Amino acid sequence: MNELILQYFQEHEGEYVSGEELSIKLQCSRTAVWKHIEALRKQGYVFDAIPRKGYKMLTKPVIINAAKLMQGLQTKTLGRVVRIYDEVDSTQNIAHTLVRQGAIEGTLVIAEQQNAGRGRMGRNWFSPKGKGIWMSLILKPTISMQFTPQLTLLVAVALCRAIQAHIPHQVGIKWPNDLLINGKKISGILLESSAEDERLNYVIAGIGISVNLLAEDYPEELKAKATSLFIEKGQLVDREQLICDFLLQLEVLLELYTQQGFAPIRSLWEALTISLHKPLRIQTAKGWVEGVANAIDEMGALWVTLPNGENIKLYSGDIEL
Ligand code: BTN
């Protein structure tokens, strides 16, 4: 049925087609027509709907183009092997399986849609079809486990710089690695690692960027706190180019980190963050903490001064928006 509807819109390109016309053509009820349009919207088709006039198809889903991606790559290692999937549970799961099967460093897994996208702190990650960048990158840094928080901040700096190149609005890092525009979340990072005797075997850097989602794509509970590059900029953003930009930024920063350690990354992170020197409420594994964050230290931990003057350090948590 969806195929027939698409064909009909194709034949009437640029025109409004009424629900009644479609229901006669397809021999179904107008409610059924509406349900099919909604299903197509979920697949990334964009329709304008005007009461008493009908529906006009504005755009079709754009599929990430592997050839265009490879052409745009300026990296030596990162993204040189790419696997693009239409629909997966989570790109993290695919990347974990691939790395266990011997996938090389820099292998990138991308999906048009995730049905069980994972966020930090056990949350779900909303990953509708064709609208975002949902990807997982295999890294094999030769550092010990205790330095993983540094890597988290490094990935956030790379992503912040890459996104900033696509939008005039200020992109800020909310500790540890959420990216915000106008106070709303645009992107999130989930680092999952495997280690033995304190030595990291590998890290899977999961990156979600809300690129071309429309306001109506978001479920009610996300509308107030999440946004997309399209919503903020009013223009579609080239997903392949953004992926290439991120991989290049990340490779450059990883090289800098290997040569000069965490100090330059820390300075870059501090310059891009919106989380320092103001009162915060932070959800940690042990409960809520209130205080003022002053700095991140040489290990990547956040130092917070509590109301009683005591200083504590946090390695993970979630700052209330
Ligand atoms: C967060 O902010 O909570 C982290 C979100 C990470 C989402 C990405 S999307 C690609 C990769 N696959 C997942 O299941 N999660 C990460």
C-alpha cells in the first residue's frame, strides 16, 4: 500500500493530493490513508498537510551514500572501513560484534535507523530513520582504563568542532559530553569499553547527532529538551560531510593526545563547555549533587564545590538542564 501511495505522489509531484482522492484511488478509508502517510513520515518522507487541500510530498528520505562518504574522507585511519545499515537495534551492538570478530581500529558502523538506540545512564536514544547520524566507531587506544574519562572529553571536543562548522549558532559542551544549541540537546556520546587488567582492549564511541529531524518528529517528552541542526538552522545539513568532518577532527585530536597528553585537550574542552563556574544539579550513580563546578582535572574528572565548601570530584553523571 505504501508503494502505491508513493507512486501516486510521484505522479502528482509538487501538487496537493486530497485524502479523499487517495482513498478512492487506493480503495481504502481516509483514516487508512492518514495512517499510511504517518507510516511514511516515520520512514523519513516529509509531507505538508493543509486542511481541505490535502497532502503534498516535500522530500523523500535521503540515504547515507557510502561512495560520497569515502570521497569526502580526509583521515588516515578513522572511517576507512565503513558498514552502513538500514535498520539495526543499536550500532553499538554491531560494533561490539565486529570488534570481537577482529574489526580494525577506525571501523565505523552507521545506521539509518536504530530500534533500540542506547543513551548514557540506561536511557533510550531516539533514532528515527534517515534523519540523523547514528554511528559507532571502533577505537583501540593504547591507554589504561583509568584514562577513559579523558577520551570521553576528547570525543566531545571533536564532535563540537565538527558540528560548529555546520551551524552559525554556538555549540556548547555540557559535562561530560552532551552537545547543546540554545540550551537544547543536539548530540550525545556513549563510550563503551572492554578492558583486561586495567588495559583497554577497545572502545566503542557511539555518537548520535540529531541532524535533519523536524520539530514534529520528536515525541512529546523530548520536544522541550532536544533539537536538531535543521530546526535551528532552517536548512538541511549534509550528513556525509558532517561525518567526514567529525572523523578528521577526532583523528587530529587523538594524534595531539598521543603526542602531548591530555593538557591541550583539557584546555580545548574548557573553552567549549557551558558547565563551569555556575550552580548545577548533577545526577550521579549515588544520587543528586548540588554545587558549582570549577574545573576538570588532569584525569578528566569534574571538580565540584558543594554548598558546605567541600570539594568533590565526579567521573560521570548528568547535569540537569
Ligand atoms: C547520550 O547522550 O545519552 C548518548 C547517546 C548516544 C547515542 C548513539 S546513536 C549511535 C550509538 N548507538 C547507540 O545505541 N547509541 C549511540
